[in-house]
Amino acid sequence: MDFLASMGGTASGFFGSVIPFVIVLSIVVFVHEMGHFLVGRWCGVGVHAFSLGFGPELFGFNDRHGTRWKVSAIPLGGYVKFHGDANGASVADSAALARMTPEERATSFPAQSLGKRAAIVAAGPIANFLLAIALFAGAIYVSGRYELPPRIDGVMPGSAAERAGFQPGDLVTSIDGTQVTNFLDMQRTVSGSAGASLAVTVDRGGETKTLTAIPDAVEERTPFGKHRLGRLGIKGPNGADAQVRHYGLVQSLGLGVSETYFVVDRTMNYLGKLVTGRESADQLSGPIGIARVSGEVAKVGGVGGLIGLVALLSVSIGLLNLFPVPLLDGGHLLFYAFEAVRGRPLSEKTQEIGFRIGLALVLFLMLFAAWNDILNLGASWSGRGS
């Protein structure tokens, strides 16, 4: 009976994670590929296939332009295959291009001008950023924004805040020159600044003071896995001081842009520290971790939580695709930059070598992230059993 109950709970947990994961990732991937598709169509390029997922086709249909719209078996991405492409990674099919008539070649992706090709490639990540901005802005416009005054009501003994000279009653007005109006925004800045020196300006009884604070680094396990966070050791105002502030459409859009920029800035900050050895790579997460988070968010936050996760993941995928790695959108843009400087494309051999290196890097990153997910999942189950 215990075994059957355990298996039932495992199956329930599996489907409770997989279904939200597929929904969240499919939305992000669909918008990304739709960016490529729409700009490609606007540029007069023929499209053979629009696939949500990889591998064998599950179902699909042909539109009046001859594009095959399909859902494939492996829901870990997607692709748009343009006329003249050998595959979904927009690698040119030289043999097919050589057999085309001038009219057929004119609608192929490789035959387009450098500017058009760059616009088509960049449209995918840009669509992801626009989706994130729209979702963040929409949530703020509809539900308002929970705000607490950035006031310090208590300082923990021996904490980074005490060492920096914070006192109860201090009102934080800026951090490193950026205005602070919400205690929650201050928390986010501090949590991403472990070990970094922050210039914090406070209003103390009408007098302006600038304090230098270095948040302590603490390691916490969250639904997103293990994270190294910064902590000052301060107590904020209680819930009685909180308010839900509503914004107009233009202000909400501005805040949506700010939220999107914040995610990009935090991600680049982490990667910079990772390269310089100041952060650990064990915080990288892959499909297993995203599936787990999707299940947790769906259970705790419902539809609203999943919308926020879609926005967060959309920024991450848009940013990842801009990295200058062959096979990703950023790799194509890198090749186009060389083409603009040289006045002619890189040789097919050079591009082929680049794509192979890019494929190896992407596969290694996916395996490494999956290994991190397995370790985090094991730690989570170990914690439950203790």
C-alpha cells in the first residue's frame, strides 16, 4: 500500500510538473519562432515548416502558402525552416540552392540581403523580450504593484547592515545612484550583490548619509535550485505599511521594461561572476529544473504564477539566443558581422566548423545543466526524507 501510494504520488508529481512545463516552454518557444516567421514573411522569404518541438511530427496542417505547421514529439524547443535551409538551424542547403531557378532562389533565406537576414534572425530574441515586457506590464496594469516603504525597522546584531552603520528608522533613498522607492526592490538588489560593495544613501531624521554595505553571501535552496544570495540582515516595515499601487498603461509599460532589464542585468551579472570565478556553475538549470519550478509555481501561484514564469523564461531564452555561439541566433549574427566587415560571407567550411563547435557547446551546456538539475532534485528528496 505504501509502495502504491508512493508511486501514485510520484506520478501525480510528474504530471503536475510536466504539463505546466510544456505549456510554459511552448508559449515562449512559439513566440520566439513566430518572431522569425513574421519578419521572414515580411521580407518575402518562403517558409517550409513551423515546428513546435523537435523529432517526429505528432500532428499538423499546411496553410495556403505551403507552410507546414506542426507539433512534434520532443517539446524542448522549435524551429522555422525557411526556403533554402538545410535544417531548422538555418544552415544553407547549397545543393538545393544550386538547383533552384532564379525566381525560386529569390525567395530563399540565403539569397536575402545581409540586413534582411540579420533582421530575421534577431526577430526571435526580440519577440521574447517584447513578450516579457507585455506580460510584466500587463500584470502590473491589471493587479497593481505591492509596495513597502524602503524603511529599516531593525538591524540584526553582527550583520552586514550593522557593520555598515545602518540604524532603525533609516529610509533608503538610493543604491549605487539608482533611486529606491520600494523595500522589495531594495531586497532584490541586495540579493544579487553578495560580496559586492554598495553605496547606500539613507535619509536619517532629515539628514542624508551614504553608507558602504557589503552583503553577506548566504546559500539557499529555492524552487529554482541552489542560489548564492546577498543578505544585509535588516528588518523591513510590517505589512500594515504595505499598499497595492495601481499604474496607468504607459507607466505599466515602463515598469515592464524595467522588470525585463532587471532580469537581463541579474543574468549577465551572474555570468560575469561565473567567468571570473566568483560564482559557482551549480546554479545553472536545465529542462528538469524548469519542469520542477513550473510544477511548484502552478501549485502555489496558479495561473498568475505561471504567467510570471513565462515572462522570466522568455527573457532568459531571448538572452541565451543572443550569445555569440554558432547554432544560436547570436552565432548567426556573429557570422553576419564578419560578413559585413569582410564584404563577403565566411566560407562554407568555416561556417560548418563553427556550427559543429556550437552544437558541441550547446549539448555540453544542456548535459551540465541536466546534471545540476539531477543533483538538486536528489538533494531535495534527501531533505524530504530526513
